[in-house]
Amino acid sequence: MANITLPLDIDSLKILSQDIDEKGNIVLTVESKCQQTHCHKCGKSATKRHGYGETMKVRHTSILDTPVILKIKPVRYLCEHCGDGPTTLEKFDWVAKGGKITKGLETYIQRSLINSTIQDVSRKEGVSYSTISTMLSHSIGVTVNWDNLRDLHTIGIDEISNRKGFQDFVAIVSAKDTQGNLSILAVLDDRKKETVLDFFQSIPDELKQTVKHVCTDMYDGFINAAVEVFGQKKVVVDRYDVAKLYRQPLDDLRIKEMKRLKLELSAADYAELKGMMWILRKQHECLTETEKSKLTLLYRHSPLLKKAHRQALTLTHIFNTHSDRKSAIAKIDRWITQVEKSELSCFDRFIGTLTKYKSSIANYFKNRKNSGFVEGLNNKIKVVKRRCYGFTKAESLFQRLTLDLQGYRMLGI
Ligand SMILES: [Zn+2]
């Protein structure tokens, strides 16, 4: 087989010799073309050679699937500016922090880590778990680097349960900038108002001013913290979170009514009502003819469920219709009055919540800012969690999400 000669992709190095070690790795003995270093004491240029430091072995990107190790003896330089003649070892700008791998390999590993796990990449590349994990903490960090963000535009805040970790819930704060780029701002240890407030306040003023909307779940701690820092007008409660809250009592009522009907109807009549859960949850206009006739049948058997379902549909319709904020509030108020006048009691609790957060809920109508992107993010988090078998530290989740969401952008691919 003909030998292939590849030039090294690190310009400052000269290859002295190449070998294959006992493990089959390609070992390139190299030296630096640099003739000086900066004195660690005075910072001036030190050019007088004064022996060598310990030989370093640095893993580099593989060639034809064979690991490459760069072997180098760093030169020690003596400073002629400082009176006591201190010596300084030459520094290599091509070595990643931690000293075990090159920056080239670091970029390669970062790319491999996107949507994968440390364990997986460690095994595939034959680089130790700790080297990769050290690399990850150096290159990504455990908190957001505000310098990397130009504007925040829309902030999303959401909670996820973390049963394998120490606390039950963590709060994920994310942002979508004017260009549509998604970034993770924080994974907070808990979802208390003070924690969220502290974080919002820690956003540099310049960036804080770029925030146009804060999308949140209907959760006291989140809403109050957001209102305090960004003002009532910018806080938008996720309409899908609102929908969850009025679908739940409808579901509960359906279960209760189906139990009643099971006792009262003949087995054959009851069987005709199978699959009602999905029919009730579907958008009315999406129902097939068969489903519509099933629904009519259910309505006939349970007038109460009919009323509740119709009211839920009315509310969904309000959210689906373009209105200005003021008329949307009027419509919601009319809906509340209607329900309160009816015999329905299943929405009582929901109406309490709706009234309490009406202002933030109605902000949705100002520019129909739903937090769809927060929902998308949640799906991403679920995948990360499944892949990582739960996570114990908020910091690790922050790094993982940052890499998965911003990795390609960070690496310029
Ligand atoms: Zn010096």
C-alpha cells in the first residue's frame, strides 16, 4: 500500500517523526516552530532556551479511523528581562483546556456530542468520560454567557419535573431572539418566585430592555416574577396552558358521566359511546361524520356534558379568533358570566384562576404570541432526559440543552 502523507492541520507544529505504538495509534512526534514564549513574571518575550518540560501526549483527530497522538516536549525559556532569571514553559494555542486533547479534536467531539451523550461519544472516540466532561464544562460553561446574546425578544419560562434529581421541579428559561434563534438562558434549581426573580434581575440591563414578551405557564411564581421585572404588559400566559386547565374539568365530568351511563344504559347502548375522550378533545371542525353522530348521541344521554363541552368549545373559539385585547377580555367576561349563570359547577375553580390571571392571559391577543417555541423546547428536554436517564444537576442539563439547541450555531455549522 502506498503511503499517504498528510500535512498536519496545526501550522505552528513541525513533524519530527511518525510511529505506530503498541495499541495501533499513530504517534506523531512534533516540535513547535515558535521561538519564544511570554515570561510568566513580566510578560515580555523570553527567547533563551533552557531545557524542556515533561513530554506531553495530546490526542488529535483520527486519521482513517486510527487515533492520532501528538508527542511534544515543551521548550523551557529563560527570561532575560527579569533579574532572577525565571523560566517559563512554552504555551500551545492548539491544546484544549485540560491539556489532554487538541482544539481540533475538541471541536470534533463537540459536534459529535450534539444530540448524543458523553458516554456514547467517549466510547466511540476512545476518549475518557472525564476528558470530555472537563472539555464540556470549559467550552460551554454551566451558566449563560450574556456576551453571546444580542437580543432576547421573547423569553419563555417553563417547569419540568425531575424525579431522578434532588428536587422535584426545575425551571427552564429560554429565549428566542429577533432572528428566531433559540437559546437556553438558565436551568434553575427550583421554581420558587425568588429564584426566578433573582435570575430575571441578573439579566444585564441592555439585554433586559430587548425583551418584548415573556411567555409563561399559569404559575404564580413565574408570573409574579416576570411582572415584577418586565411589567404586566409583557407577560403572556401560554394559551395552551389555559386550555389544559379547562379541558381537565371537562375530562373529569366525562369520566363521572360515563360511569353513570354505564349503570343506566344497556351494554349495547353504552358500547356505542366508546372513544368519547378523543372526540371531546378534538377540535369540533375536525370531527368526522361518525364522530359527530356519536357526540350527538352522548349529548342526548348527558345534557350536562353537552353544556360543559359547548362552553369549552366557546372558550377555545374565543382564543382562535383574532380580536383586540379589549374585546377579547369582554368576550372572556361574558363567557364567565354565562357559565356562572348555568348549572355547571365543573369550571368553578378554573374561573377563579382565569379571573386572577385575566390580564396576562389576554395579552395573548395583542400579538397572538403563543409560547409554541417553549412547547417545542419541552419536547427537546424530554428527549434529552430520556437519553441521559434523568439528570442530577441543573448545571448538566443546562450544558446538554445548550449544546443540543445551540451546538450547530456555536460551531458555525
Ligand atoms: Zn520576565
